[in-house]
Amino acid sequence: MKVKASALCGTDMHIYDWNFWARKNNINIPMIASHEAAGEIAAIGKGVIGFAIGDRVAGETHIACGNCLQCQIANNIFPPT
């Protein structure tokens, strides 16, 4: 992905401020902060289908468990209320 825009999230700000939240969550510094980026596909690996060079994309860097509430909502498998 060729990054066109990126942002700092709340976690990045906690780490920058080195506040209580950052200290209690076993953050190992130094580290490169930020994980939110958007851009376009610059190259495609062998066997990749459904994408083309130039497509606009956003990166998701969280490791999904598939079971928690957020994963269920993201995958549309949580029954509506």
C-alpha cells in the first residue's frame, strides 16, 4: 500500500503522554506509534484476487479473535437488538 494519509489514535496519545494507561499496559518503548493509514494499492502479490493496483484501501492492524463483541459486530454475526 502506498500510504496517502495516516493518523494518531487514542492509544498513540497515551503512549506519547506516557500516562497511567500506557504504564500499566506493558507498552515497550521505544516503538513506532500509529497504526491507522489509508492509501492505494501499489503492488499485488501472486494469487491475490479481488484487488487492483490503484484501488483505495485502509489498513487494519488489529488481530481479530472472531469471538468478542467487536468481532461479531464487524462480521455482522451479532444478532441485532
